[in-house]
Amino acid sequence: MSTLFEHARKLDAHGQVDDFWMIVDGDTIISVGSGQAPRKHHRINVAGRWLVPGFMDLHGHGGGGFSFDDGPSGIGGALATHRAHGTTRSVISLVANPIATLRTSLAEIADIADADPLVLGSHLEGPFLSPGQAGAHNTDFLRDPTPAAVDDLLEAARGTLRQITLAPELPNALEAIDVLVEAGVVVAVGHTEAGFEQTRDAFDRGARMLTHAFNAMPGIHHRAPGPLVAAFEDDRVTIELILDGEHVHPDVAAMVFASAAGRVALISDAMAAAGSDDGDYALGSLRVAVRGGLARLEGTSTIAGSTLTQDVSLRLAIEKVGVAPSVAVKALTLTPARALGLHHRHGLLAPGFAADAVLLEHDWSVSEVWANGLRF
């Protein structure tokens, strides 16, 4: 039986509509409007609260005390936490590990993606990263993107590798971008020492994202603009942004939104402590201490992912960064969907789109979540 959502305040990338109604049949939105709604449906009275598309996370490593690197049980536990906070579609990110370990993880994620449409596939944040910008990745496992290594990982993923982060200054990196793009993988520049020209070369070869802007890359210098300015200038490029108030100052985040309008994708980069408690955790093979909600590699000042859920990113974007609510919602919905080529089906509350929706209270906290037409 179809379901009618009525008396909502719709908010998506196309703006706000009051007294909005939406009819869902199975996993698809079939009709929308405002004012008087059709009557012959199971009815859900939204009672004037916000109704937004389900959030899409391009980059996360865990949550709820579970890590994506721990296999199917860890992935399931972490996804349950993030879905409760409005993230209905997720890319499963993996930190650097030996190629054999990554092959196993990619195959497991491929199996999960085959069974669960809410899992979009995998993201290899390693191992093709600069040792000088390793961040929270074990440098023992970093390597150059040789043709054999790239082919091994593509084969293991069975067509479900959605994204890969790569340092374009590494040997074979530009050739690897050619192969990965041909295979349908979105290549992101990140964990890199590359400057402006090298980054622009990577974008011209087909790289289309920048991994967590400002983190694990050269900053902006007035005589060396670096990868950030290369990304700002290129309308083809989506820019990941971790908005937790720690990774990027809110005023700098505002500059990113202004410099790359419509191209900012808010990501969680969440590790196991997201939606959980302070304590000691693992991120791949490295130990992480979480204190006051801030994750750092044990015994260092290096930030090791975040403890974010995406509803918090939404609230901070609106209340601390000062972007319009529709812009903030777009950065969690339509922009990441477009980065993966899924914007024909995800990111809007419109006919033909997936029945993913989040009901928000007036303070932007999550009240209820639907994904693929099912309530979570």
C-alpha cells in the first residue's frame, strides 16, 4: 500500500515548500505537491516538521563502537548508528592495509552491497597516499599505484569500488587515474604533497573529488595556491568537507561554500566512536584515543577521523557556518549523489527518486528516518 506524508515543510536542494505532501510506493516517490493531498493512502502526518532527503555519506569508517575495517559485523553495527542519524546511503571507507587485506575487505563489501541497496560500495582511502601526508594511515602499508596493485583491487571489488583517494605525485599515479576512471571509479585527490599544477593535471586526467579539504594536503599560500585552489577553480570537482568544528574552522568552511558553490559534499569521516562514547579505539592497525569527542592517534596530536554523525554536520552548517538550510541539505544529499553519478535517483524529494527521507525537528535533530521506503 502506498504511503502519504502530509503537512510537511519540505527542504531539499530545490528549496522549501510548506504544507508539502509526498506519496511513496515501495522504494520510490511517485507524487508530490502542496496543500490538499489525495486521500486514499496510509497517512503520516508530519505536523509541520522538516522533511528532507536521506543523507548520503561518501566517506566514513565506522560508528556506534564498530569499525568498517572489522568486516560484515562491524559494517552492520556502524551503519545502524548512522542510519538512526539520517544517513540512508553510505560508501564504506577503508584505511590503508596490505593489498591482500584490502582485497578481502573489498570482496566482503561487494557481497554486502549486493544484498543491501543502502550500501553504495567501497572507498579506498589508502594505500596510494603520500607518506608525508599519511594522517591516520599506517605508513607501513602505503605504496605506489602500480598497474598490478590497481588491477588486484578492482578485481576484488567486482564493480563496487565507488571512490579511491590517491596522491597524484606518486609514480604511476596519473596512469592509474586513467585506468580507474575507465573502470567507473571516482578518483579523489588527497593525502598528498601535490601542488597546484600537479593537482590540476590530476583533474584533467579525470580525478573529480578532493578528499577532506584542508586536511592531509598543503594549505593555501599566496605564492603556492596548492590543491585547494585547483579544486575551487574547477567546476568538475566535488570537495569533501568534514564539518565538526575541529577539522576546519567554521569561517574557513564558509569560504569553501562560497568558493565552490554547489560542489561541497559534507562527509562524516567518522570512526568507531561516532555515536558512541569517549575511550580507546582502533582505526585499521592504529590506536586512537577519543577524548571530549575528538579522535587523535594515541600519543600524538594527529586527528584520526571524526566522531560526527551527519545530522550534526547539518546543524553546524546552518548555525555555525551560516549557510542557507537548502544549501546545507544539498551538501548532504544531491551533491554527493551527483559526485557518484546517482543524482537521477537520489538527493531530492521528487517523483522517481528513492524513498529516502528524514524527519527533522525544528532544532534540526532527527525524529524519524525512512530508507528505500522502510522506516528505521
